[in-house]
Amino acid sequence: DTAVSQTPKYLVTQMGNDKSIKCEQNLGHDTMYWYKQDSKKFLKIMFSYNNKELIINETVPNRFSPKSPDKAHLNLHINSLELGDSAVYFCASSPVGAGSNEQFFGPGTRLTVL
Amino acid sequence: AQSVTQPDIHITVSEGASLELRCNYSYGATPYLFWYVQSPGQGLQLLLKYFSGDTLVQGIKGFEAEFKRSQSSFNLRKPSVHWSDAAEYFCAVGGHTSGTYKYIFGTGTRLKVLA
């Protein structure tokens, strides 16, 4: 009955590798997000998709490419990983519409780049 | 553009004591305001939210927050803290920037509870 799930929970990899993080929500929401939380716990939005359409793309390197095969999934692919990509990545979803909507967060994926 | 400031990086209180976590925001219109809690190794959970109506908002786990427009604040309070409240607390403001709705999070306040 998990609302927003992410896989994997932990990801350890070498610099230069390509990796993907998957996110799925079973809440029927139209909007999904990716956030990056750095070592100081600062949360910053990276991307937002509404019904498979990209609506927010913050100043994220183009090594990061989100993919939304359907409105229940938003995956994050990262090419040529760098040390600075080490962080916790959170997926979230919310119903479409007015901005008062709550965002529901996944448990996070801790990415460590060696 | 909207912004959120949480002035206290760390706060330590004794179990049973009262708690107030500060949040100040900047936004041109009436914002949507949220408080989230993040327990160690976990995702974020919504405690409460405000977007209109009564300026004193009740949330889960005995938390409440008061919206004060004149002070651009949305402080979180709890009358008696429990050891399980130890966590990171994030204030967030939702609003439209350049035609797009987004959340901006504060930098968080880490709460430590002494037995």
C-alpha cells in the first residue's frame, strides 16, 4: 500500500558511471517531482512533470534526464556521475490543480559516488 | 520570487518542554505554507498546511502553526515535546514563480530532545 516508492534505496557507484533511480506512485496523482537533498539537508527541486509533460526544469546539468513513461512513474537517469552528485534524491507527487496541494514524498535514494 | 528562512539550524529541548520552530517567508501574494518533518533515514511527512481561513492551523502529532501576515511568519509549535519528535523540520512555501507553481523549502531545523 506504499504511496510513493523509489528504487533503489541505496546506490553506490564509481565516478563516470551511468545510473537510474525509479519512482512510482499509486495515488493517482498527475504531478511528480524530483528533489535533491545535499549533505546539509538542503532540499532543492530539480524537475516536475504534469501528466508526463515536463513543467519545471531547474538549472540542473543535462547529465540528469527525467523520463516519465506514464503519469504514475518518473524515473531519473544520470550520466557520467560526478562526486558532487552524491546526495539523497527524493521523488514526490501531488494532485494537479491549485498550489495548496500537499506533496507526498518517497523514502529517498541515497546516492554515493566514489 | 518566493523564499523561506528558518533561522534556527539546531534546537535542543527537554522532553515535556514546549517547542517553537521559526519560519519566515517572502512572497508577493498570500502563500501556501507547509511544515514537513523528516525522521532519520526517512522521507518527508506533512505535519500541517495553511492556505486560507483560520490563521491557527492544527496538524498531526499535536503540532500547530500560526500564520502571521504582518510578520511574514508561520511558526510551528508544540506544547509538550516527546522524545519521538526528534527529527528535521522543514518549512515550505508554495507559490507561482514565472508562471510555474513550485515549492521552496527552508534549510531545515534539527530538533534534539533530551530525556
